[in-house]
Amino acid sequence: MRMRKSSFLSIIYATILALFMSIGGVAALRAEDGVFEPLSIATAGGKHDFQVEVMRSEDEQRRGMMFRRSLDADKGMLFPFPAERIASFWMENTYVSLDMIFIRSDGTIQRIEKRAEPLSTRTIMSGAPVLAVLEVVAGTADKLGIKPGDKVSYPIFKP
């Protein structure tokens, strides 16, 4: 009888584990199938268009790019704040190297952290108050000639 009970419990535990793993997989798929909005950056070399996933809630901002394994070249993730503030980010549990673009309330790029190291817990600071941070795949700023002082167009930025 004892053998049957332990076998039965093993089956129950395995079923529960499989259920949790499948729910986690569905949640991960949903996180990567977000709604994208247009954003553009005007540089000396011209206008560059992106589709960005906007992380509005505190929970979305805390999670950000964590656990994702890729980011398309024309995509990004925007972290808008209710008001300008000194922003600090890190790359913990983030597998994709990123360029972090810190943006003031008028849409001017304050600073760019290029090629942030995946999985690092080093704090990356904005250096001055910003209204939003845009994360794009590493190397994008260099490839497109994006520099501090360039202008980002998106509805929250007021010239």
C-alpha cells in the first residue's frame, strides 16, 4: 500500500510541475508578443523609425527585457516615467546586449549607454533627469549614428 501511495504522489507532483511549466511558457510567449507603437529618432544622418513595446506599469518596467533571448533591429522597449527623474537600470536576467538611450522630456537624448553587458548587476545611471529610457539592440546607436542631442519623436515628448 505504501508503494502505491508514493507512486500516486509522484504522479500528482509531476502533473503539477508540468502545469506550472506550461503556464510559465504561455506567459513568456505573451510577454514577447507585445503591442508595438511607432517612435522615431532624428539624427544628422536622417530619421530612423522603430516599433517599441511600451512598459507603462511598475511591474512591466521591473521586468523589461528580462529572460528574453532576442530583440529585432527595428524594435525597442520604451520605459516612460510620470515625470523626469534620475533613472537607474541594470541588466540582471537580461540575455540581450542593449544600447540604453536616456531621453529628456523635450525628446532630446541625454546620454547613451552602449553595449550594456548581458546579465550584469552593474547600475547604469541616466546622469541627469530623464522622462524615458529606450532600449534597442546593442550597436544600434553606432550603426545609425544616434548621439546625445538627437531628438526622439513620441507623444510623451514635448518640444
